[in-house]
Amino acid sequence: QVQLQESGGGLVQAGGSLRLSCAASGSIFNVNAMGWYRQAPGKQRELVARISKGGLANYADSVKGRFAVSRDNAKKSVYLQMNSLKPEDTAVYYCNFQTQWPPGDSWGQGTQVTVSS
């Protein structure tokens, strides 16, 4: 019943930028942390960026200084601004909401980001 919808993925040249968005709909309450994960084929899903309920953000070392995560609590949305993209950023990106209801984690369907050399 809860859906997270990502948008903003696509194909971009190295050095370019993309902005990912994720909005929640349905019966979702008491959102705590929000975040972005990514997964390349054959690899483990990894945390890219996370932002707490209070607005504190943390990032994977590989994206520090290049990516910025933000949230809009009223819109139940999380965003990821990605700058200076590198080919190694190529992956499917998933948004994640940590909520009291439904308990635990909710996930988006994923959006493809492809960075060409």
C-alpha cells in the first residue's frame, strides 16, 4: 500500500549532473531516516547517502563532496543531487524510507543512472 516513486535517472557523460527525486504515497507515517542506495549488476547494494529526521546527512566515502541529499518532510520526499558524475557511479539507485508505519524500511523500485566515459 505504500509506494516510493523515484525519478530523474538517465544517461549522462562523465562530469555531468543528475538530480534524483523520490516521493512517497499511501499510508506512511512517522518517517525517520531517508536515504539512497545503489546496486550495480553482480554487486552488493550499498548506501550512498542518508539523511536523518533532524536533517543530518552522511555519505559513502566515494561520493563525498560530489553528492548532496536533502528532504522535504511536508512532501514526504527525498532528493539526491549528483554532481561530477563518474562511470563508477553507474548503478540502479533506490530510495529508502525508514518508518514507524509500516514498520521498518520501504523501498522504491529503482531508477537507472548510467555515466559514460
